[in-house]
Amino acid sequence: MSKDTEKVTNVKPFNRTIFRRKAWEAYVEKRERTVLPRLVAPPVLVFFWILFALLLSAGGIAWWDEVPIYTAGSGILLEQPASSLSGAHEMMALIFLPTSRLLPLQRGVSIQLQAEKIGPGGSGQIERVEPGLTSPQDARKRYMLDGALALLITRPSMVVFVSVQPPLSSPMYP
């Protein structure tokens, strides 16, 4: 063995670093700890949670609230004989609704009526819903529709009787 190799093997390793021991341990500890990236600031995060809560509550209200159903149909106004209680003539509307969308109609449901496209509106309550569908021929025979009234019904439809509240009246719409 040469002298040079002996010197190298006899040399003690140098354990000194330029860092203090506590600082080095803190540095190593921070590197080992899991750090999540900060994507949004805390006020923004709070805003999003409040927005989420508002959307959730609005969805809950919409879920439990009734949603109106709209459909268009043809109909005629009928003047009923005077009743013994009120002594006044009552107006009934005979409405023919298309079967393309079967509606869950039942007696007592409040509905809105409108005469023609720009005419005055009115309200009423369903008095009776005829069971099943009525063909145009059966409707013409049953309700004695002739002339222009016979042209109201062109396809099978649901027949609904509605008691009409003013302002709709038969002198305005013959």
C-alpha cells in the first residue's frame, strides 16, 4: 500500500455544515410535511359556500312549490239557467284540450282563461272533466256544435267544464 492511500483512509469524515442544527431540522421537517396549494383566498371560498347554500335552498323551494302548467285549447261559453240560490245567470265554458299533453285535471282546480289571443282574460274553476277522450264527431253530436262551432274541434280532445268568473261574458263573445 502506498502512503497516499493510507492518508486517505485514516482521514475522519468532516461532519460540519454551514447550517445550524435546529435550522436544518426545521427545513427537513417542512419538506416532509404535506402542503396543499392555496388555490383561492378564504373570502372567496366563504362566498362560494354561501352561494352554494343559496342555490340549494332555492332548489328546495322550487321543488316543493307548484309550477303552473300552460296549454292552449278551443272552447265556447255557455249561459247556464239562473240558479235558485243566486238568481243570476252563471257562465260555463266548455273547453276542448288537445291530447298531445294529458294534464292532471280534477274538479276544483283554479284555471285562467283568455278569449282569443288579445282578448280579456278571466278565471274559473273546473266543475267537471269528462272521462276519456272525445273524437271530433262525438263532440259535435253530444254538444250540438254546428257551423263555425263545429270547426273548433279538429282532433280527439279532453272535454272540461269550467265555471267562469267575470269579466268574460257571452254578450261580448257570441
